[in-house]
Amino acid sequence: MNATSADTHPGTTPDPGRIVLLTTSHRVAPGLLSWPAWRALRTADRVLCADGAHPQLPYLREAGIRVDEAAPAAEELVAACAGGHTVVVVATGEGDPGLTDGLARLAGSGRVAMPELELLPASYDLPGARLLDLVQVMDRIRVECPWSSRRTHEGLAKYAIEEAYELVEAIEDGDRDELREELGDVLLQVVFHARIAEEDPDAPFSVDDVAATIVAKLIHRHPHVFGDETATTPEEVREHWLRTKAAEKQRASVTDGVPLGQPGLALAAKLASRVRTAGLPVPLPSGEGIGYELLALAARAEAEGTDPEAALRAAARAYRDAIREVEA
């Protein structure tokens, strides 16, 4: 390093220099750094990195930047900056808490002329980037966990149903922490099934294929967003959705695609919705017993815009509360 003019004139205060802590995201392809980051790296007097296996190092060196594999203590780093020098520290994936804590202690002591300290994010996580972590974690669990490595679509099916119900309960309770956790549990089911699907010998697909499918579907069914059509009301949006869905599926019956395994009230309401939307003159079947009475109630609720399943759950929760009051 060359001395600055501050070093050569007695009576002047030496320039304490500058420390740049460069942070990067492992969720972005190595080498894709911001222009301020590249500028800081190219103009620095020294570039340091404590992790010799840091994914950015090959790309930095390919760009002609010398990187020293070193983990200096805070005092050593401050000394290296003395005289107006700039030192860039490429932070490790876990950060460098020992270094930053040491710098904070030195600054708080008031005994050391501290360099200018800059935290420079060199790459950023895009929205949804943490999903990459989930995929990586699921890959490892699938390979290394004795339980997870043996799961099948069929064996996991019941958990998808359970997690969906727990998500609904969190929504009805209004508990934000529970809602976030249950959404994660539902997301896990999707990623888990997609990971299992990769191993199918005849028709494998991955979580990327799953995402690509739903992206294509959403774009196609929202021509008022991604195309030339217009929709200004929820009703018009629904018309677009039903029209494009009908063209995609080309179903022979309005009942095609209605899962018969769903709860009875939800099933009855779904069938009534399909009939009403299609304008079919199909009367409710007549018969004796509570089943036919429930069918009529579900159809009436659907026609009035009420989810009969949710309505019954709300009533059941009120019943549960009444039971607890008597027990207390």
C-alpha cells in the first residue's frame, strides 16, 4: 500500500481509511453483483475473505481481483486501513459477527480513530428467494432422513388434508403467527410431493414443473391482466375464469372435476354451484332422511353466497364454547 499525503505532513491527522463489508446472497447466481459492489472491489487497496470456499471467489479472481484469504481481528483491520486505505471484506454466508462485534467495541472505546465503515449489499434476494432454501432442505431430508426417504404420494395424502384443515382453523381463529406456520406446513406438502415426483421412473416432474404449470394456468386464466381483455368487476373476472377453464378442460359434464372425497356439505355446495352457474334446470332430488335435508340446506346456502361448511364450523365452535362454559 502507498502512503497518502496525510502520512507525510507532520501535524496532520492521518486518514483512518475505509472498511467495506460486502454481503452477498447465496440465492443469487455467483458473480451477479451490483455495480457499486464491483466498483468497491476494483478500487479497494485490499480485498479479504475468511472463507476460502466462498462461492464468489472464483468469479472475483476471474475478473482480475486479488482476494486474500484472511480473517483479521478488528484491530488488524483498522490498522490495515490507516493512511487512507480501503479494505473490502467479503462476508461469509454466516456473516462475520466476531469482526463486526470487535469493530463495535473499538468504536465504543473512543481510543481508536475508526475508519469509515460501510455495509454494502452486493446482491439481493428477490421475492420468493427463500423458497430455494426450502427446496434444498427438502432435497437433503429426502436423501438422508430414514422416515422422509420412504414416503410416497399415497402415504402423505392424509397429511395434506390435515394441514389444509389446520390452515382453515388458523384463518378462522385470526391468529397471524399460526397462519404463517400453517401456510408453511401446506407449502411443505407441495414441495415434498414434488420431490417424490422427481423419482418416478415413468413420468418424473420437479417443483419447477409444478410452478411452471400453475404460472401458465394463471396467465391464461387472467386475460384481463396479461392479455387484451378487460374486467372491472369480480363478476367479470369470474366469467373470464370460467370461460377459459371450460375451454381448457372440455368436460362432458359440469360435475367433472368435482372431488367426491371432500366433506359432504362442501361437495353438495360445489355441485349446486356448478348447476347454478351452468343454468341447468336440475331440481334437488327428493328423498327421506337427514341427508336430503342437508343437501337442500347446502344448496340454499350456496345460492345465498354462504359457505355451508364454514357456517357449520362456526356454529360448532359456538357449541364448543358453550360446552366449555358449562364445564367450567
